[in-house]
Amino acid sequence: MCAIVIANRTPENAVRIPDWVSDFESFRRWTFSDAFPEEGQFSYLDGELWVDLSMEQLFTHNQVKAAYTHGIMSLLAEIRTGRYVPDRMRLVHPESGLSTEPDGLFYAWETVRNGRLRLIETEEQGCLDLEGATDMVLEVVSATSVRKDTEILRDLYWRAGIPEYWLVDARKYPLRFEILRHTPEGYVAVESHGGWLRSEVFGRAFLLTQQTDPLGHPEYTLAVR
């Protein structure tokens, strides 16, 4: 039986996890079933079933993800090296016992061609799973995901052999943006040069900045050079 961690417990957001979900394979069957919830975040993390039913914060999470989606997809329109996938796409790595939905990910065309990543498709539902190792994953830290993003996923993404883990925390200023590069000993943070971080995956440097919109709320830009 897997351990269950519920990041946000409220009666209004109650969800029932079937009794037969007890390991990686049964969790994966659940994600393909009609009984799988349409709302909430559900991850299997090497024996731990992680459930987060909290709402997404607009200014420190949702809009941060949007900045990365815009910045990276604008770059890919130019260099055409692969595909960036925003959130709500499941990434699985059976050898690591990992099944989760990153806040964003990127895979190069060659990564699919050489079999490091498989696009799992079903006749009825289309492509719902990416199986294997992507080239980059993005996680934006929220109040309920600190341990998951900074400790558990950092270890599991490394074990899965993902070359770069991009970790962002915009809950307070100054912003925290790290590109963690895969090494044999673990992930190592890329050195910052005036806030710019170079990605070997994209062959570019990136800078996250925060401005203020006309209503006084934060907005974000991911600059690329």
C-alpha cells in the first residue's frame, strides 16, 4: 500500500481514492480510467501518492507559468528543435516510480526518435502520457508544493535522467529561478550571470523579471538571449 499525502484537506474538496490503487501500475491504470478526477493534482512519487486539491494562485503561480510558456514557445518558433508542453500533461518514468504533471516540460525531436521518450496514445483518448525522460521540466513552487518540488521531484527527475530541472519560486521578492543541470552526483545549479542562466538544452540564456501591471499586481517576463 502506498503512502498518501494530501496537501490540502477540506470537506468541500473531498476525493475518493480507490482501494485498489496501491502501487505504480495500479495508479497508472487509475489515471486512464473514467473514475480519475478531472480536477486536482495527483502524483505517484516512488511509493507516495501525492494529492493537491488547492486552487492555483493567480499572481505567484498561474502567471509565472504563462511567462515561461510564452518565452519558450516564442523561442521554439525560431529554432524549431522540439516541443514545449504546458501543464496538465502526465509524465511517467516507471523505473523511478514517477507519475506526475509538471508545470511545463520540453522534449527535443531527437529524444523521441531515439526512444528516450515515448508518446503513449490510446485509440479512444489520444495521447495522455509521456513515458521516459524529457529534456527539461519546469516546476513553480506553491505553498502546498514546497517539499514536493524542492526535494522529492528534484530527486526523482534526476533519477529519471532529465537533463535540466527548472525550479521557480515567485512567492516573494526577489524571485528565485534556478536551472538545475544533471550530473552523476545530482542536480547542480547553473551559475547566474547578472540573473541570466544558460540552458544547454536550448542553447540560450534566460532571465525572469517582475514588473507591475496598471492595477498594481505583479506580471512576469521571461527574457531570452
